[in-house]
Amino acid sequence: MQEPPLLRGRDRYERVMEGWSDDAPGEAFTHTVRLADPDRQVELSVTALPSPTYAIRAAECRVLAGDVSPAAARGVAALAGTAMVGGLTRRVAELTGGAKVLPRAEIQKLFDARPRYGVQSHNRFEPGWPLAAEDMPEPIEKHELTREQLLAIIDEALKVRGVY
């Protein structure tokens, strides 16, 4: 069995999270989370408006200890202007350089490891699901649509299928 990178040279690994929320100017709230593990510690702070916009006014990543990529800290700051709704996880990953789609062989290893950890699931690894790196479109195939364009495409598809 391959040793997990976080356990190299240690018997145990622990990540501690502490979080709190405070008032901010206007109607905003500041949400702060401190994450610490044996190698690093960061404090993430987001000032955002409440529902319905959840607009992020400011975001900051302070490195408290250890080695953290300056690009990750800058990426967190770039969240200002984003809403904390659908797609936020993907946006955070894009801005901080994380969350890459795994190759099919690595996904297969994860599925194969389930019994060792007592994980029971009806989900199976099948061609095309879950999405693997080999299934990802080439960057030149990326299409960006406005909300209106997307709604028009959906509307046309529903009409063609006789839904309305």
C-alpha cells in the first residue's frame, strides 16, 4: 500500500479548524476560519453580505506558520466580488491553484481502496463517471455563456423534446 503524503515521517496527522463570525460595517458579516496542521497554519477571513446576494466584499488569507504558496493567498483575495453560492468551491479552487481532476487510474485506485476503509457505496467506477482528467475537454473547447444564452438553450431543448 502506498503511504499517504500527509503521513510521511509521522504516525498520525491532525488538522484543526476553528471558526467564528463577527459583525462588519453595514449589513455585512466577517466569517473567519483558522486551519492548522503540523506543517502550516492559515487564517481565512471573508466579509460578505447576507442573503440573498451573499456577495463577498473582501477576502484575505493570512499565513500564520509554515510554507504556503503566495499564489494561494492572492487567490483568496481575488474572491472579492464573488457570491458565496453555487460554484464557489470551483471558483476557490481555480483561484488558489487547487482541485485538479484526477486521471482515471488514480480514481480507480480510490474506488479499489473503499473496502479497506469499510466504505460501502452503490456508486461504481464506470467509463465517463466520475469525470476523469482524460474526459476533460481541451481548453480551446471551453464555452462561456451569459445567463440569458444558457436559458435560451435550455428553453429550445425543452421545446424540441415537447416538454412545453
